[in-house]
Amino acid sequence: MGLLLHSAMLVTDGRAVRGGWLRAEHGRIVATGDGEGWRAAAQAGDVVHDLRELAGDGALLSPGLVDLHVHGGAGAAVDDGATAIRTTRSLHRAHGTTSAVVSLVTASIDALVERVGAVARLTREDAGVLGSHLEGPFLDPGHHGAHDPALLVAPSEDAVARVLDAGVVDGRQTIRQVTIAPELPGAMAAIRRLTESGIVAAIGHTDADAATTRQAVEAGATLLTHAFNAMPGIHHRAPGPVPVAIDDDRVVLELIADGVHVADEVMRMLLRSAPGRIALVTDAMAATGMADGDFRLGDLDVMVTDGVARVAGTDTIAGSTLTQDAAVRRIAGLGVPIGEALRAATSTPAGVLGMAGEIGTLRVAARADLVLWTSGLEIAHVWTAGDE
């Protein structure tokens, strides 16, 4: 028995097909097309949906969204273990994020070893948990953001080895990315070690100048953690990390499109400057989906007011309360074509992880993670591996 969806605009890999249809079986996409071809593709026992009946005229079907950077949601912080991660995933899945990298905040190496191991074990049962992201402790103290500066350390060979060992389960490495300030002692060696292990090295929480950023990219770094945030801004004689990342086709730039972390005008500039290389991330923390109030991010107290999270008693932004569907709507509202807006939340982040063709796409053989949108870009339905 399969799943057959028809009569919607299929939006994938930056392209759109009107009157499209898709058939999935055993959790994988097995056929796509347009027009009335779905009738011949249907097989006995298929669950068939006219997507106009579910989402109205102008319905859109996209791949499931892929988030490279999420800390929590629905009152739960992913650092607290499997139950909290499941709670977080349930909230974000309802907003279209069918796959996510679990982002762990700065902690002691001992604590990170335990937390990385918990994520690793969870990947056995939930394919939507792609693995872990260490956003710390290898960060610049001057750009620590919502990370406890007392816990920041240089990326020594021993520290890197310990966390990498913790990420191995069933013979595979489950750490997906590590954010690192490339100016720290030992950083270039650590970037090379991460890259050799199949882990994405991300530049972030850094004071790196342009030359150091270029050196990090040459060492293997391919991602910029939440562009513009926790790093030097753009100066015409001291460009810093962002222009270097924009100028190098090997680098993808994370963008938190909540209108708080980066101004709309700057988002437009970024999206036009690096087409196909922007990954919409949430950086969402526990307060996502919750009312304003007091929360925790790692070891820090956070106050959320009007949906904006800040370290208590400071002006420091402490993650976001963003969901990926809202990020897609926001950049589409800036005039970005819907195909490009969705690519930034699907195939681009999937490509960062080396998972192009597996997730974030509607290609045949990809996992049948699917999101149905109304013409107003509201979520109408979500399927994970072809299941309701």
C-alpha cells in the first residue's frame, strides 16, 4: 500500500511544478509527475489525497524542512535528554521540520560527552533526529553570546577526541557539525580533524578576521553559524567572516530569519549575494511555542518578552522562538521566490550534511518527508516517511 498525493504545486530544489503529483511506498518517493498521470500511477490499496481538498486552491507540496540548528521547543531543552528532544521534535515537526540536527549549548566536556551519547542513541529510533551539533565549547569568549564564558575552552586534541568518540554508535558518527572559532589555539587542526571524520566544521562565535576565516575554509570549514550574529560585522576595510563566506561557493551561511537576529534589509542583501547557499535555521530554544516568561538555555537564565529571548538582565539574544515555517514565510514576504525560500529550508541544509537526494527533496528514492502548504504558506499537513 502506498501514498498518492495529487493536484498541488510541487516545489523542490528551487523549482516548481504546477498540477503535480507524487507517489510514495515504504517510506520512499517512488514516482512523481504532473497532470493526470497520477491516475495511471495509482495502485490498488493506495491512500489517495486530492491536495486541494486538504489545503484549498493554490496548495503547495514541498519536502520536509531540515533544521541544522535547534536547541528546544514546547518548554523543553534538548540538553536535558531523549524525552526533551522528543518533545522538541514534536513541536517543530508540526511546523514542517521533519529532520533536525540537535544543537547542544556549551557545557563541560564531561557533560557534552553524556549529551552527545544521548543524541547518538536516539538516532537509532528516530530518523528525523539527524545527530548532534556542538555549538560550543570551542568559542571566542568575546563573542560567547548566550553561552557561559566560564565553560569555553580551546579545541585541544584531547577535548575534540573525547566528544567525537561519544558520538559513535553502531559504528557510525552521529555528530553532524561543530561550531568553532578558528582563531583559537588548535582550531585549524581541529577543523581538519572534524572534516576528516565527516563532520561539518562551522565558523561561529568568533572574532576571526577575513584572513583567518579564509584559512579556516581552506582547512575544511563549510558553514557559517548564524551569519552576522556573534561575529564581527562587515567593515569596508575589515570585512570579517560574512563577506568571505559570501565570496566562497564552498560555504553555506545559516540565517535566523525572525526579524530580530538580522534586519530585513540585511537578509535581502544576504539572500541576493549567495543564492542557493543560505540555510534557514531556527536556533530555537525551549520557549518556542510557549508564552513569554522565564526559561533556561544551558546554565543561563533567559527572559522571553514579546517572543524575544534574552539572557536575563542583559540585551544578549538567547536563541529564538522561531519555527522554520515562519522563517519561510518571512523571507517569501521579502520578495524571495517561493522556490528559493523553500530551498533554503530543504535541499540547501540537506546538502550541507551530505544528504542531498535523501532528505530535503522530492526526487525519486528520497525519504517521503512531505509538507503541504496553503496558498498563504500555512502548514496544512505533514507526512514523515510517508506516514500521517
